[in-house]
Amino acid sequence: MIQVSSGRRILPAGLYLPISMTSNTPQWPAPAVIGMPVAEVDTPALIVELDLLEANLKRLADYANGRGLRLRPHAKMHKCPALAQRQLALGAVGVCCQKVSEAEAMVAGGVADVLITNEVVGAPKLARVAALARQARIGVCVDDAGAARALSAAAAQAGATVDVYVEIDVGAKRCGVVPGPAALDLARVVAALPNLRLMGLQAYHGSAQHLRTPAERAAAIMQAAELAKLSRDLILNAGLPCPIITGAGTGTFELEGASGVYNELQPGSYAFMDADYARNAADAPFAHSLTILATVMSRAPGHAVLDAGLKAHSIDSGMAVVSADANGRPLKGLDYRKASDEHGVVFPLDGASLPALGDKLRLIPGHIDPTVNLHDWIVCVRAGRVAELWPVTARGAMW
């Protein structure tokens, strides 16, 4: 159990982290106060339209509930227990995380079921997983027999039981064993180890999420489902349990859901969305509920400079898109074309007028996950005013 002592948090493995890295309150004050008009929020800031967010959450929850599928949204996107609690209230069985520290933040925020959809290697991290499994239901992915044995030893030492999912590589060429006999061999190892509970397969095809055409995405997920089914059937025929096949993302969840193989879905970006998902062909079922509010800090004859640069949003999947003014009125003809550490440069298109000095604009980020990780707070608005302030509790949680 985590203890607080002398301004530090003591973890089971003897590691020490500053309280500011693990507490529920960010180090910096929020850029807004409840009741404030959106136009007065300090910038750069993450703005979430609660009406759009709630519609996104309900749309996916209704899809899963209506088909008898388990929904386990991915919290690596929002890193925010307050949002996770809303997902749980709509029927989610738990959340996913990618890092042990993210899982710790979710459990501290009241989430009782967390799957770490990643491999966990190294004694300090394994000790933390085992300690966390005494407080909540914790799952971990494995793709190596030695890693499974190390996890078992850590769980046994802590007197805990950890859920284990054999991760198979269904096309992403990242983590995971080769589907088929290799997956069965690893499942046998896991099932025989003490303090581990074999729960099934992790079969996530991350790179399929942003294949641009529906045909490309359908072909990728059809192959992934066939590989997952092959592995599942071998495990079941060997007399081992394999109750859950988990995976799927925002770009493909309907394909996994219709496959007859997957019974748990892991989308994350659907809650907020980003500009890169908007580049996928076909109608997107979710709205852009999150934007970055930025201020024009300088103006020249041919461009305007915003206070939102690389330290306010990620451009690894492309530049942000100027979408609206501070009050949410759509804007067209402004191109966010250049970013540096603290600056973003906007150019006019087709004779559009540049915003004035001090004007505030809303940007749709190119990639939502690393963008949220750059901010301490999510400013939630409704009807043009700040309604709630959510700390990004797991910001920077990558260990």
C-alpha cells in the first residue's frame, strides 16, 4: 500500500516519487474558474464541450451494451479518473492503461478494474503491479514466458492475484507472440503459474485504426479476428480458459464488434477525437468534443501567431486544425501551418481575414493522446461557461 511520508510517496519496491507526481491535484492552478465564460479562460487550455463528450460516451456505451459486448475504454487517452468514472457509470467494466503509473492513478481515483494493455518488465514495476492488485482487479499482458514467471513471483510475494492476457501480434508488428501454437504454449505457462489468472487474449491492431479507407480497415481486422480465433480455439481445445478476447480501437471497433470473436472493446480516442481520425474515410460516429483554446499573441501582415505550440499539442500525426472562435462559432480559411516550442503560426487561405491581437481560437489537435498529456487540467464547458475542472491526474505517468 502506498504511504505518504516526509513529502514523498513510498512505493512497495522502495522507490520514491514526489507527491506532486502521484497526487490527484496538479501542481499548477487551473486556467479557469467555475462559471467563467469560455472567452475568459487563460490559454493555452484544453476545452471539452460536455454535451458533445456525453453524446460520444453514450453512443459507444449503447453500441456495446446493445450487442452484449464488454466495454473497457482506454484511459491512456484522457489520463483522468473523473472521465473514467463517467465511462464506468455508462456500463464500462473497467478501463485500460498503458503504464503502471497510469493504473495507479486510476485506482487512486476509484477505478476498481484496470487492464494494463502492455508488457510490464523489471522488478520495481512488477512489485508495484502486485501491490496494486491487492487494492483492485489488475490485468497485465504478457508475450514472454520469462516475463510471466517474474510476474508470478512478484504477485506471490505480495499475496496478490493478477489477471493475465496473452498478447498476440495480429498485424501491428509491435508486442505480442505469433498467433497459434506459440500463443497456446505461453497460455500453458501462465495457467500453470501461481498467483496468475489466465483471462484470455489481447489482440489489438493499433496500426489499423488509421488506415484511411473502410476496405483497408475491414481487411486488417478480418485477418486479426481470424488470428485471434485460431489462438482462442487452440487454447480452449487444450482445456484452458480463454473467456475474453479484448482489443479494438476507435477506428475499427464496429469491425471487431461484428466479428463474433472479440467480446471486449478498448477504444479511447472516441471520447475526444482528433484531426487525424477525421482523415479516415467514412462517416465518423463521434464528435470533436475537445479543442485547444489559444490566444493570438502577435500579428503580422500575412500571419498571426498563437500561444499554442509544441508544448501545448502534439503534431506527430499532423498539424492542428483551426475550427472555431472562443465561443465555438465555426471558422474557415485559417491554416495552422507552423509550430515551435511556444508558438503556432496561422496563415489565411482564399482571402480570409486574420484574427486580431488578443482573439482566441479553438484548435482540433492532430493527435489527442500526447496532447492531453501536456496539460494539467481539462476545462469542461456547457452553454458557453465553465462547468467543471478535471485534473489530468496521470499526466506524465509513463513509468
